[in-house]
Amino acid sequence: MPELRKDPISGRWVIISVERGKRPADFVSPSQKRKAGGFCPFCPGNEHTTTPEIIAFRPASTPPNSPGWTLRAVPNKFPALQIHGELHKMGEGVFDKMNGIGAHEVIIETPDHQLSLATMPQRAVEDVLWAYYFRLMDLKKDFRFKYVLIFKNEGEVAGSSLEHSHSQLIALPIIPKTVKEEMDTAKQYYDSKERCIFCDIINQEIETGKRVIYENDKYVAVAPFAPREPFETWILPKLHESNFGPSDKSFSGLADIMQRVLKQLDKVLDTPPYNFILHTSAFKDEINDYYHWHIEIMPKLTRTAGFEWGSGFYVNPTPPEEAAKFMREAKI
Amino acid sequence: MPELRKDPISGRWVIISVERGKRPADFVSPSQKRKAGGFCPFCPGNEHTTTPEIIAFRPASTPPNSPGWTLRAVPNKFPALQIHGELHKMGEGVFDKMNGIGAHEVIIETPDHQLSLATMPQRAVEDVLWAYYFRLMDLKKDFRFKYVLIFKNEGEVAGSSLEHSHSQLIALPIIPKTVKEEMDTAKQYYDSKERCIFCDIINQEIETGKRVIYENDKYVAVAPFAPREPFETWILPKLHESNFGPSDKSFSGLADIMQRVLKQLDKVLDTPPYNFILHTSAFKDEINDYYHWHIEIMPKLTRTAGFEWGSGFYVNPTPPEEAAKFMREAKI
């Protein structure tokens, strides 16, 4: 019998379709291992082909937009939104619109074309997380922006057009619908129980253990109760934190668990395409008791079609308890 | 300057990214024209390879599950949900779940493997719409079901695993999130204005005309103000109707406009993959003043990635005004 499960944060339903039960090897997705050859605008020596860098981690002896860096953040060359201008909110009869103001940046995570977030040195992953944090802090000062979404598309089927490992960031003049819904639900839960819904979930998951993938001192990785995709994985700070940032001035614990999970995914699913998304509180109510920042990683193994579009339901052939077991047992 | 537009029904935002502006020929999607050859379980003569038919349009002289039919509806051989059993709603700590009870059916639209909804005789499209209606009426009698979602995946990238033209239907024990959100928003609008939000949109669209693709006596096809995908098209009854059904005991007007739009899409985008979804009121409040049934057709031309997943935003390179113009001017 399939099972219908509700994600308590988003309210979306997922059909865990055990009859269609799939083991990792059943997912045919092209391996995202790096190939050599071809021109890459993100490789050292080609800095002049990107937009000028906003920040870079590089020795003081090297000039901007030249080789020598270990990480660069640059404006997206084909931005979805434009940084200059006013919002000009307007109506058009029943409809609402505004200018497409925003920031769209690319974080080039490593100079080495062959490395991924899973295979680069842990110290480099820490730097990526610091870059996220610095850019968030900087964009927060721009009062036109209400939210900054940080995400990564790994692999072509996950929406990436360049192979060289990079993340993206989009600063938005409105709080996105999905973020607003999550924050509203968490707020309602807090108002009724005086507890953070994420903290409750974390406590229950650690207690039962069956969906826990990995934990270290500060963070836990779980297969969520109602995952949209097989092997969907969430990483959360164990103690309540409403917005993304370093823990005790360090990102080492977070880099450890992220890399661990990404290595496990690469092992279990043969370097799958994936998306990850950083979920954090909106600037306006950044420090609060009800929302709990986290990272959602979604391997891209299935196709969303008419049913998912029309209903907001997802059909997932792999129960999260099984996915978590495969992940825990992966020899990395 | 890109433009941010809000869909007034769903509340989702769309970035109309004019800088990335794309004309129809810029979309590289594999043409979905039918190929010959290979075994097809939906072709006449292979009726024994499907599950037994629930309904079929066939001469009285032909026995069930034999050739001679013009349309068949059968249970999906690999259903996402199961028809037999009780719901057993349960909690699991913070989480909610229930048995995966539902119906999952396939409507085989034509015996001819080479035809699509765009190319079959108009009379056959009317029969498809009658089949939808008969199945809806029948499944409504089952009190476990709160909603029936009717949809079509055309082409492999749109999620279809079989080429032979077919639609699907899933009966659900809960009202899907997207339907609930649409109905809630429409209800709020009605409560504040005593008008249906869809009727207001239709009147505005017909008055300005710039997003109208085609209209006949009873129906209008428009490119919505905030389309998620290039060339997204909605078909709506011009006068208020809360739930799907024939108009004056006939589906000829709806078949006419559906086929017209699908032929235009095939012409403009070279037989693209697409999804369509029938949006209609939930059984519980089927006849009402605030919701307006309609069909949403989404050509599958772009890829949703981390940004769309994380934000609920969509980036669309083709303004609907331009898409509507291309569609209107298509020589079909």
C-alpha cells in the first residue's frame, strides 16, 4: 500500500509509492563527473571573460580579476534581475507588477575545474560558506531587497549550464512565496505551542534515528519525512538558529556535514545531478524563535509532470527510511 | 529592464526576463511527432496487455477489451495510489500520514497511434472531454475522494512514458495544495468584491486583447499575465462556471478551442512537449460563485532548477503579449 505523507512545514503531500520501490541503482541519471577539455570562463586565466569580481579570496599580492584566487564572486553575466533602478510597483487592472530589480551573482567555488563541493578540500567548502555569509551581509544593507536566495544547480539536468563548480545567489525585492509559506507555518506552530516546529522535528528524528543520515556536534542531516525526491536530504543546526551564519565563528562543522552528505550521495547514486537551497529567515524578521535555517539538497532523479504541476503533490518511489539507510551505510 | 509579475490566483511571481527575450525558434525542444514501429500496449489488438477497461466508446457489437473502440479508459497499470482500502489517517509524532488510497486511470484518446489531440478529428476530442466528464461524475460518488485531477503529459520530457496519445486522472483523498490555494484566493477576492476574480481577468483580457490567443462563442484562450513557461496558455469559459462540464450539453466549443490552441502550439513550436491540467472546483463546494474552471496548457521548453524550487518564482524569457501574437498569427 502506498503511503500519503504531509510535509509539516510546506503543507505539501507526498505519495511514497512503495510498489514502485526503487533502489539506488534503479535511478538512471547521467554521472556528473567532470570532463576535461573545452573553454571554461570560470577557470584561472579567463577572469577577463566574466563580469568583474565583487569579492575574491586571493593573496594581497594578486590584482583583482587575475589568477591566484581560491574563490570569486561575480555578477551573473545573464542576470534574471537587474541591480540598478527603482522598483516602481504598479497595478495593471487586476494585475500587479514591478520592475525586475535584484542581484544575481555567481560564486565560483574553486579554481580547479575538476573539483566539486564533494571532492574539494574541506577548507574550501568553509570558504564557500563564508562567501555566502559575506554576500548576505552586504546585500542586506540594500533596503530594496527583502530576501536573498542562495542555491546550487549541479549538473545539466539540474539546470546548470557550466560544469565548473559554482553556486548562485539571487537578491529579491519580495519575500518568495515558498519562504513566506514556511515562515507563516512555523510562526503559527510557535504561536500555538511556544516551540519551533523544526526543533520538534529534529528532536523526534534524533530520538527515532531511522531517518538520520549523519550528525556531528552542531548539525544533523536527515532524510525528511515527506521527501519530494528520492534521497532528498536536509541539513539543520541542532540548536535553534533562525538565520544562516557561522557557529562559534566557524563553518567547519557545517562544511564537514555538507561534504559528508555530498560524498555519500556521490557514492550511492554515482555522482548525481542535484539542487541545493539555503532556507533562512527573511531580513525583516531575521532573529526569531519560530524559524530554523537549514539546507535542502535534492538529487534530480525523477521528472515532475502534469500531476505534480497541477496538484503540488509529489510521487516518490524511495521511502526516506530506506534512503537514509543506504546513505548511512555508504562507504566513503 | 526585466519585469516582475504576480499571478493573482496563485500568488506566485514570475520574472519576465526580456533581456533574455526568446523567439519561438530559440527553444530547442525535441519535436513530439509520432514515430512508427515498436510494440504499443494502447494500440488496437493489444487490449489484453492493459488492465481491463472501465469505460470504452465502442459499437455494442464488440466485446470489452477487444478492438473496435474509439476511446478506452483503463486503470493505470502502475498506479501511484491504490483504489482498495481505508484511509486510516494517523499521526507519527509531529508528522501526519494516511494510506495511499486513490484512483489512477488512463484515458486512451484514440485507437490511431499516429494521431495527437491536435491532429485527431474534432469529434474525437469531444469524446475525450466526455470521457473526462463521465469519469469525474462516477468518481464523485466515492466519498473517500475529495478531488479528481485530470492532466496530460505529452512527450517524454513532459513526463510521458508512452507515445500513444492519452490523458490521466488521479482521484485524491485530500484537496491538493495548489487547488486549495486557488480556491482560497478566489474566495477571498469574492468576499471582498462580490465578483469572481477569473471573470474580472477574462473581461480585462478581452477588453485589452493583447494576450488573447483565440476565442469562440463560449470560450477564450489567453496567454496568462504571469506565465511560468513561454507560451503557457489558459482556456476559460467566458461566462461564470465553477466546475467542469459540457456547455448546453455539448463539448463542441471546448473541443474547437482546445484543438485550435494545440494546433497553434504545434505550428509555432514544432510539436512541443507539454502538460495540461484541468483546474476545477473541489467536489465539496462544486457549485459556487467564486471559482471558475479552466484548462492550463504548459509547453515544456525550459528547465526548473534551484531558484524555482527554492523560491516558487519562475523566470520566463518570453512576454505573454509576444507569445499571444505569435500564436494568433500562426497559419494553421
